Amino acid sequence: MDVIIQLLNAAIASGTPLLFATLGGILIERSGVIQLGAEGLMLMGAVVACLTFLHTGSLTLTLLAVSAVSAVLGLLHASLSVSLRANQIVTGLSLTLLGSGLSAYLGKPVSGIPVPHPVPKMNLTWLDSIPVIGDVFGHLDILTWFSFLLVAAMHVFIHRTSWGLHLRAIGDNPPTADVMGIRVFAFRYGCIIVGSILIGFAGADLLLVYTPTWNEGMTAGRGWIAVALIIFARWNPIRALVCAYFFGMLDTVGFRIQLIGSEIPSYFLKMIPYIVTILVLMVLGWRNRNKPSGAPEALGAPYIREQRF
């Protein structure tokens, strides 16, 4: 039982950054814009969180700084992909390269320096009497609880509100949405900026909770896994929660295998989440080859307003 509890705790710690990044990507892609810049945004979120937290020691100021930097990068992405109608794949890859290089430069002075204190936890002592649940959910940090609330809020927003209906209309058929009076450009700008902030939070959570020390390239491809999780979750926040923690568990399995003294090379064990990502993509692609993918129909297509005439 103790092993299961430890594995679940580790899966939540590893999966929460993936959850933040996946939710941000879902919001962006629901508006019809491809998001391939998650890796760069996560790295920038992590390095800004490290720099701010080391200098101020304030979690509030750290999250505000991460939000500001991520919003600026999101605005850059929106300007290129929405206003200038640049190729969204190239724009996303450029954002990843920019974030990777800039974070490496900014993080050199603080590389290897641990953050001064952990993120505060919400101690729900009334859960301690419940087996397993109390051990897993009784003492989680506030960023993890925020991610849970975010899943519920995004699900309600997308599927139960008029604004969510507008979002889905923009993602599926922007000319029709424009004719109906929905401000397509403004909506896409807002979704890209807010989604970028959530992806920046993924990097902040990775540094402040999971690995409390900045190292160059510390995301180790998690941004790309988040891109795959958007497809696995079929652009649904509830499914994103399950997928993120499933892959978080895979990420911890390799480490646990090493602890028991396995002779399997550590490099191979670190490959487990990425191998499973490829296999799941292949299986889903085969099973759903004759079914709708669930992706927004206008995903990746720039909208030119004059086309509605």
C-alpha cells in the first residue's frame, strides 16, 4: 500500500506541470491556433520563476512575473499567427527556440541554486482518516489544487457558457462566427495570451514543486509531451487531467525501477514516457482513422476577414 501511495504522489507531482501545459494548449487550439511553443514557454516560466523567487521569496510576485513574461510571449505568438497570418507551425517552433535559448542565457547565474523554501501546502487534516485519499490529497501544494480547479473551470467555460460556445465556433468556423458578431481576432488573442500564461505556470510548477533547482533544458521534452496530450485528450480538459497524470506516472516508473536496483540502463528508463507517447499516437491514429479527430475544424488555418464576402 505504501508503494502505491508513493507512486500516486509522485505521479501527481510529475503530472501537474503537464496538466498546466495541456490546459493552456487546449485553450489556444480551441480558438483555431496550433500551439507548438509549449517547450519554450515552459522553460521561460521556469527560469523566470527561479530568478524571481530567489530574489523576492514571494510566491505571489513569482507567479505575477511568470504571468507577465508568458503573456508577452503569447502576444508575440498571437501577433505573428493571427494578425500577420504567419505559418502557425513555424511560429510555434520559433517560440520554442526563442524560449530555449533565452532561458539558457538568463538562467546561467542561478544554475544549480535551490529555491529557498517550498510552495505552501494545503493541509486538509480532515482527510487524514480516509485511507489512501488522505495520504494522497491531504497535503498537496496550492499550485496542484489550483490545477484541479482550473480543470473544472475550463470544462464549464468551454461546454456550459455562451463564451465557450463562441470559442468553439471560432475554432470550427471563424467566418460564420464573424458574421454572427463574434470578434474572432480579439477572441484568439485572448485565448493565446491566457493559454500561454497557463503554459508558463507549467514551467513554474516544475521548478517550484517538482525540481526546485534551475538547470538548462530542465523540461526535458515535457512541452512536446503536452502537445501530444492535447491530442490524446481530444481537446477536453477532463480527459487532460487523466492523461497528464497517466504520463506523470510513467515518468516516475523509470525512477522507481532504478531504486530497486534494476540493471536496465537509466537512459532507456528515461525514454519510457516518450516511447509510450509515440505508441499511443500510433494506436489512436489507427483506431480513429475513420472517425472525426475531435480537433477544431479550422485548426491551423489563418482567418482572413475579407473571405466572408
